[in-house]
Amino acid sequence: MTITIVILLLLTAIGLILIEIFVVPGIGIPGVAGLALMVGSLVLAYNIGDTEGHFALGFTVIASALLMWLAFRSKTWSRMSVTDEITSKIDAHTEDLKIGDNGIAITRLNPIGNARFGDVQFEVSSRGEFIEDHSSVEIITIEGNKIIVKPINA
């Protein structure tokens, strides 16, 4: 009866580790529980006797090696990985803008929002002040992809 418990604990441990590898990757509850069950089953097997303990240890080593081989096969991870390529750019037309250009705030800038310059909409930022939507704004600086504007007082 006790050897049956050892076998069930080992199979449950392997199942939990498989769940950890393929379903919820990371160091989570299934992986820790699987490791604890595996160690517990080995301790229980060695308490039964040395021969049973050695058989359980051998099975655990072979099963662990098989799991590692299965986990690191290239086909295993290629099915789970994203293969799409990102080709878009953020505000690709910022090179068309220059300091002093005027536009209209489309959304409220508190302090970040959207403004339209010509026919193109950009994400812009103010220097801390709130700018209401439909207000006229002027570009005061461009820092990489970040456009800083100020309100134009009419």
C-alpha cells in the first residue's frame, strides 16, 4: 500500500511540474507543489527501504531528464512564442513638425493629450499646465518622440 502512495505522489508531482512548464510558466504554486511532492515521495520511499528508495530516485532522475528534454525542444516553445513582427512606429511624422508650428488640442491636455497639426494627430504634452480641448497650441520643443506644447492666448 505504501509503495502505491509513493508512485501516486511521484506521478502527481510530474503532472504538476508539467502544468507548471506548459500551462502556467514561472515559479508558481504547481511547480513548488510538484517539487515538494517529489521530495516527499523520495523521503517516503527511502523510509520503506533502500531498494524502493533507489528505484524511486532512479525513476525521478529519468522522469526529470525526460521532462527537461521535452521542455527544451525547439518545437515546444515555437508553438507558444509570438512570431509576428512589429513594423509600426510611434508618431512616424514627427520629423515633419518643427518648433513654432501651431495646432489644435483635440483632447484636454492634463498635461498629456492629443493635438492635431495639419492633418495628423499626435500625442503631446504641456509643461504642467492644463490645456482645454479645442484650444490653439504651439510647439515649444521636440525631445525625440515627445512633443511639448504651450497654449496660444487669443
